[in-house]
Amino acid sequence: MNQLTRSLATEWAHDKIRANAIAPGFTNSDMIRHIDPEVQEQEYSWIPMRKNGESVEIAAAVSFLCMSAASYITGQVITVDGGCTISA
């Protein structure tokens, strides 16, 4: 997905079309809510923020990319994971 995002950004930039992606971490959902609480606590130990994300937090990153303030951003994969990937 990362390389596809970069490739599309390169291909479409001359048409002023931006291509970006969001890489979400563990996000609260019906599926996550059914996980044993002990397993969830173990999962949190891998996440520096010690919590799962919320869908509104993922949506906020998407919303930012849609704003004119992000008009010079293309080919990026924005990780929204509470710091999980930096602690791995």
C-alpha cells in the first residue's frame, strides 16, 4: 500500500491529484470490544499511548488531508497508531 500510494502520487501529480494513505493502528470497533480484557491490556503494552484509537481520530487525519492546508502533501502514508510503530 505504501508503494502504491507513492506511485500514484508520482503518476497523478501533474494533474494536481494528490494520493495519500492512512495507516491506522488498533482502533476500537465491535471486533476489538469482544477481545478478552487481559489480551487488550497486553496489547496496550505495545502502544506508547496505552490505548486503542477511536474512529474519530482516524477520521481527523483523513479530514486534514482533505483540507487546503494539506495541498502540498502527496505520496505520504500517515500512521495514526498511538506511537505503536515507533516502539516496535
